[in-house]
Amino acid sequence: MSLRNNRLTDQEYGQQFSDIHPPFETRDAALVEANRCLFCYDAPCTKSCPTSIDVPKFIKQITTDNIKGSAYTILSSNIMGGGCSRVCPVEKLCEGACVYNLMEEEAIPIARLQRYATEKAIQEKWTLFKRMPDNGKRVAVIGAGPAGLSCAHALSRAGVAVTIYEKESKGGGLMTYGIAAYKVTPAFCEDEVNYITSLGGIEVKYNQELGKDISLDTLQRNYDAVYLAFGVGLTRQLEIPGEHLEGVADAIRFIYAIRTAGYPTVSVGDKVAVIGMGMTAIDAATQAKRLGAEEVTLIYRRTQQEMPCTTAELEIARLDGCRVIWLATPAEIRGENGKVTTLICQVMKLGEADESGRRQPVPTDETITLQVDMVIKATGQTPFEQLVNGHAIEHHKGKISVIDKSVTNLTGVFAGGDCVNGGKEVVDAIQAGKDGAKEILQFLLEKQA
Ligand SMILES: Cc1cc2nc3c(=O)[nH]c(=O)nc-3n(C[C@H](O)[C@H](O)[C@H](O)COP(=O)(O)OP(=O)(O)OC[C@H]3O[C@@H](n4cnc5c(N)ncnc54)[C@H](O)[C@@H]3O)c2cc1C
Ligand code: SF4
């Protein structure tokens, strides 16, 4: 057993990482689905969308071939509506709320219809938004992820000149560097970022890291306001013996390598254990399998009822041949010659519920031994402690504290997205960016008065 790269042919890699939710093949196929929509009053699909996209309206516009209007309806609520149509866990959001579920019929494929409308807008570079005249105000945004881009777009539309400082060489945040390639490709992410910034009034300074190349104090002095949207950091440590062995990987780094270095260069084991059961764990497990691992086992300390990923995501992992061990937690990693050979897990049982009502896993005397050559840790991300610790900015467990939606304790400094909520979904970060822009505009107005 050993970690190896270049396990498949180029063609096989291409097949393994192809689009998991392909678009409609024809206009007619999209129209058939759009015409099934009941255009519900007080539509539950819209209510369940964190960015409140007017779903029945954009679907109606598709039925009348008004694709530009449809794209405008989507993008005016969610400027990353194209990306969200590929990555949103729609089964627990809009599609999960569609009234067809109550009739035990297939929900309207809202995400595919949203993709149908927005793909054209991005591909054909439609100009759907215009900036208001420049109002002389300047705002710095830290991070070109969904929250930062959404905030920047809304501010720029209102006439503010925005400078985004991004530590990576590309924008998009985890859309570009984190989410599995079979959901959204790096090429699409690049097109989407370019589409958003093509509005004008948004300058992105890449390879510029807060805390290293720039400081918050300087930004506060040079700009009218600052919006922090730097997301969350690397995977939490397991704090168990053997974590240092070769073959133990951080899920975020593993996925980052797949997204940036190219599939053949990324090493994967024959027998892989993935610790965790969130979206990151599923993405790491399925991609390990698609890179050529023979066996992939997801290990989760609770049961299926408590898992953070959706049933649809679990299904993707199962269809890829990944197996799951419920009620087990890693206790020790053993190795030979510095390389992982064995994972020992403690068997758990569910105990009393805590104040949130969630039953807590408690260890039993039993253990399970797995012969593995790779352990991927996907047990949640730790906030960028060092970024917030050095400043007078209030935070709790590394997450920036805000009053209202994005106002921090520092005058003129706002924050949103994963760095505030600790890690949710793209669509939540987009809404956070919109809320941030609204509060910044209010602040700029009051400052002027
Ligand atoms: C593996 C994985 C899979 C996921 N899958 C999904 C999914 O399928 N669907 C979904 O909806 N959500 C998914 N998510 C969650 C989603 O990606 C995030 O909630 C969302 O990207 C948060 O947006 P954000 O803008 O707050 O942060 P990010 O996307 O993290 O963007 C933050 C940006 O700030 C930059 N930055 C960080 N530090 C600094 C600094 N010091 N200076 C300057 N720039 C900095 C980063 O490079 C990055 O570009 C996934 C997350 C992970 C980790
Ligand atoms: S709930 Fe379903 S049927 Fe009703 S408007 Fe939304 S998508 Fe259409």
C-alpha cells in the first residue's frame, strides 16, 4: 500500500471529474420543465433561498424565452447565481421546498433552470447592471470569495470605488479552490469572477495578504470603510497520536491541490479513511475515489440522522463506492517507516442530548482497526485566529463578532461570510455580502451627513 499519483489516463480523469449535474441538452427540455412550474403565490422555493431569488418569476421568464430578463431576476438577488446553480445544496433549499414534493412528484429542477438562464449571461457577457455615477467613496474588501465579491458588486453598483485584496492569485474563494471539480470547474469560476468584476469600479489586487502584505490599520486610514470576508482556515487537528505520519492529509489542502495542480499530480492512497461527514468530507472522499483509490471509508462519530451533509451528497459518495462507518471516532494512527498503515477508531454510542437537543456521542470500550495508507481529516475548519487575535476586533472562538448583520466593534470595519458564521454555504456568503454592502452604504451616508 502506498500513496501514488498518475493512476489514471487523461481520458479517465476527464470522465471521473466531469459535470455531475449536466445542463439541459436542448431549449425544449428546459421549456418542458419550466412549464411544469405552478408559479405559486408566496412561493416556498423563494422563501427557502437565503438570497430570496424570485424563483417563479425567473422560471416564467424562461417559458416566454425572455432569458435576459430571467438572468437579471436571478443575478439581481444573487450575483453568483450561476455558481450557486451548480453548488447549492438545493435539496435542502429551493427544490426541497417545492410544492411538488408534497404531491410526491419530482420537484421542479430549479438549479438546472437557473443554470440555463445564467450560463448564457456569463458566456455571452451580457451587460445587465450599470454603476451609478462615482460618489467619491472608497471601500477595501479583504477576500475575493463569494462574500467579498457580492459585497463589492453591490457597493460598486451604488457608485463606490472598491479595491479587493486577495491572497491567492485567482478570485472566487472556495468556489475556485475548495468545492469539488465535478460540481464547478476552475474555468467556470474564472469566467464568473470576470463577469462580476466587468461591472467596473472593482479593482482586485491579487497575491495581497492581510496580516502580511497589508495591515488593517493602513486600510482603515486609506479607505472610508473596510469589509472583511477572508473565510475560514485549515482543517481542525484531530489531536491524536500519529497525526504527523506521512499519509495524513488535510481535506482543504488535498482539494486545493486537486483544483490547482491538476488531477494526475495529486497522490492518493489505495485505502483511504476520511474523518468527518460534512460537505468537505464528502468532496474529499469522492475525489479520492475518483483519483483512483481502491477503498474509501468515511468515519463519523454520530449517526446518519445527525450528519451535516445532505442525503443527496451521501448518495453521491455511496454511488462512488465509498462506505461509511457511523458511530466511530479516530483514536490513534499507527505507521511503519514514518508512513500511515493503521487507523484505530473508538466505537461510540449516542448519549444524552445537550442544550441544542442534539444527542452527544460517548465512547464505548470497543475499538475498530482499519488497515489504511491515507487518512484525510475533514473535521471542520478553524478560523484564522492570527488574523483577528492581533487586532482590537471582537471575536469569539476565532469568528468575528458582529452586531446586526455585519457591523464589528471597530468603526468603519464590517465583516461577513464564513469568517463570521464559521462556515456555511456559498449562498449564505452571497447574502452576507449584500447585507454588508447595505450597512456600509448606510454608514457612508451617515458619515457624510
Ligand atoms: C471542501 C469544501 C466544499 C464545499 N462545498 C460546498 C458546496 O458544495 N456548496 C456550497 O454552497 N458551499 C460549499 N462549501 C462552503 C463554501 O465554499 C463557503 O461557505 C463559501 O465559499 C464562503 O465564502 P466566503 O467568501 O465567506 O469565504 P471563502 O470562499 O473562503 O473566500 C475567502 C477569500 O479570502 C481570501 N483570504 C483569506 N485570508 C486572506 C488574507 N489574510 N488576506 C487576503 N485574502 C484572504 C481567500 O483566499 C479567499 O479567496 C464548501 C466548503 C469547503 C471547504
Ligand atoms: S414551489 Fe415549485 S412549483 Fe411552486 S413556484 Fe416554486 S418551483 Fe414553481
